[in-house]
Amino acid sequence: DIDLPSAVKYLIATDPNLQVLGAAYLQHKCYSDGNAKKQARSLQAMPKLVKLFNSPNQEVQRHATGAMRNLIYDNAENKLALVEENGIYELMRTLREPDDELRKNVTGILWNLSSSDNLKDRLARDTLEQLTDLVLVPLSGLGSSGVIQQNPSEAEIFYNSTGFLRNLSSASQQTRQKMRECHGLVDSMIHYVNSSLEVGKSEDKSVENAVCVLRNLSYRLYDEMPPSSLQRLEGHRRNDSSTMTGELVGCFSPQSKKAREHYLNADIITFTEVSKDPKGMEWLWNPQIVGIYNRLLQRCELNKHTTEAASGALQNITAGDRRWAGVLSRLALEQERILNPVLDRVRTADQHQLRSLTGLIRNLSRHARNKDEMSTKVVSHLIEKLPGSVGDKSPPADVIINIIAVLNNLVVESPMAARDIVYFDGLRKLFYIKKRRDSSDSEKSSRAAASLLGNMWQYAKLHRDFKMKGYRKEDFLSL
């Protein structure tokens, strides 16, 4: 016949059995009852439970952390109350206990807390180093054994911890930076993903979390990485570009074979230096990581979140004008042969996956050396995804814009791309997109389609094909 007020009173009893009884009642009552959570807070249950996290009695610790886990779930006020009672400090002390049940509760509490945006930066500041040392390094297999050896409880502790990191990694630039710099954090994620791939566990939920962390940490990577690392990746080509370009133009045009060889050699020297023995955040831009993401795209059949995160991470590290984005793009295309696995994903992708996949192909098409070869592989698959009439299922506007940008990147250098667009019924779809201007999003895709069609008209050899399809010069060149 216990009620909430009595249960909260029991928390400060001298008898540990009564403390267990009070905490167990709170845990049960607050499992899914929002009013009970509110009432418990008003009865001052939060500070009393925090005091019991490090009780000398293990049963009391387990029940107090279990009760807190339920109290803060889906309740922002209770989360804040826990933090204000010095709860993070007490939780990190408890995490040192060699008790799996306790560690499950503590990491579960941390994961719950990290879903509140206003707490992420503080959690990163107060937990990352200890969590990495106590959980991530030993349980990822990065520690002494080099192999993942987790019992079911440890698997849950690791899953909670990677879920916590996944939430934190989507916070501010400051928190991303803190995570990249945290000794052992990135290495643990990489080691866990790599080892899981080796033993055929690519569908694992902790792999999903780890790959999401890597994707988030590679967001805006070239803008946020240390200047010394960036300088190394940019190589001589950027530093003394004026003398280099003058010298090149004097002897041969930058597009000539000799110039390409010169650049290629410069790439190879930097590439060899950077590839050696990556540590910590260096993994995020290391050539080896392209292979890891590629293996995930090929081997992870069921977990769409993992493949979306892998293609999103690849999109991040191949984005922009930086030289290294180009180096990794060409590595992905030429050594990793990544285009086929990516296109396999495009066939069955949902909208979220299509965003990152088409964004990645857009980057690759920009940096590809052989635009003709790429065109023969991608044009038909991408045109298939475009809408061609009012009833067609249409992907989101940013996917349409990505697809048109890929086609444009290819068309400006490859007559084959322009020819394939005609052959695979792309003109009808592009003219439909160009004419459709019923929202600000369709305005953008309309402008992109107009630009692509204008570039296609430059191929005089195709004018006859255009006319046979019923299109005139004005159709291509009007905005």
C-alpha cells in the first residue's frame, strides 16, 4: 500500500531495504506515467535519487539509477533537474563501478539526456573523456585484445554509449570539435565498424550509431579541421599556385597530359604521407575510410540508416572545392569502384537515402576524370528517378536538383551524357521540370533544368535528335 509521497520518503530512510523499496516503486510508477514523473519532481525525488547513485549498497544504486532512467525519459524538466543536482558528475562516478546492470542504467540515462539540445554541449564537456576510457575503448575492441568481446550486457552498454555520441555529434561545431579531439573516440568508432565488418555484423545497431557519429563528425570537415592538417592536404598546389600555374601555362595548358601528370604526382606524394598510420580525427579524412564506407554500402543489406550514414559521410568528405575532396572522389571512383554499389542503393532508396546518395554522386561527377565513362553508368539510373508528368511520384526537390547537377557536370564535358539523356527519355522529363514552377522549390529545380537544357543545345550533332523528339531551339534556350 505504498504511494508516491511515501516512496520518496523511503529514499532518505536509514534502512537500505526501504531505500530499495522507494526507488523500485518510483521506477515502476514512472515507467510511462507523465503525471507521476511530474509529481515525483515536485516531491523532491530528483536530488534524493542522485544522492543514492553512489550508495555503498549495490541494490540501492541499481534501483536509484533505474528509477532515474524512467523519470527523465521524455521529460525535459526532469532532465534539467538531474543536471542541476550535479547528476552528471555522480553518474560518471557510478560508471566506474564494475557492475553491468549499473553501467546499463548510467549509459541509458546519458543517452536519454543527450536528446535535449540544450544539454548537449554540457554533456560533451563533462563526460566524453571518461566515457571513452571506461566504455568505448575497452568495449570496441580497441583496448588490449584488439577483438570485440562483449557479453549481452556489455553490448547494451556500448549501444547506449554510441547512441549518446550519435546525439551529441549532431550538436554545435564546438561539440563536434571536442569529439574529434577526444583521445580514443574516433579510433574506437572506426575499430568497432571495421571489426564488425570482418565478422559479418554490418547490420548491428551499434554499427549504425558509430557510422552516424562518423558522418556527423565529417560534416563541414575541411572548414573545421586544424589549419596545419588542411595545409598538408592542400599540398604545394595551393601554396605556390601563382608560380606553379605560371610555369605550367608557359610550357603547356593545364589540361594537357603533362600537366595532369604533374598534378597526379603531387597528389600521390601527399596521398602517401597522409595514408600512413592514421590516429584520432585523421581517420575522418584518411583514404582508408573510403574503403570502410564502401564495404558498408556493399554488405549492409537491411539497415538503411547505416547505408544512408555511410553515403552521407562520403558526401561530406568529397564536398567542395578543396583539393582533398577531389583526391578522395577519384580514389572512390577509380580504386574503390564505388559507383556500382552506390547505384545499387539508388534503385531501392527511400527519400532520406536518395538525398545523401545523389549528393555523393553530384560530388563524384564534379571531380571525375573520365566523364564519358561515368555518364554511361549513371545517366539512365538518375533519369529514372525524375518525374515526367503530374501523376508521377516525385522525389524531394533537393534530390531533383542533385540529379540535374550531376547531369550538368557530365554534359559540359561529355557528349555521351547529352546523347544518353536523349536516349533514356530525359528530355521529356527535363522540360516537364523546367515548366513546373508552382513553389519556391520547383522554381529552383526549374532553373537547374533550364541551365542543363541550355548546355545540351551546345551539341550541334544532337540538334537532329532534338527535332525528331519535337523540340526547337527556343525550347532549349528560353528560361
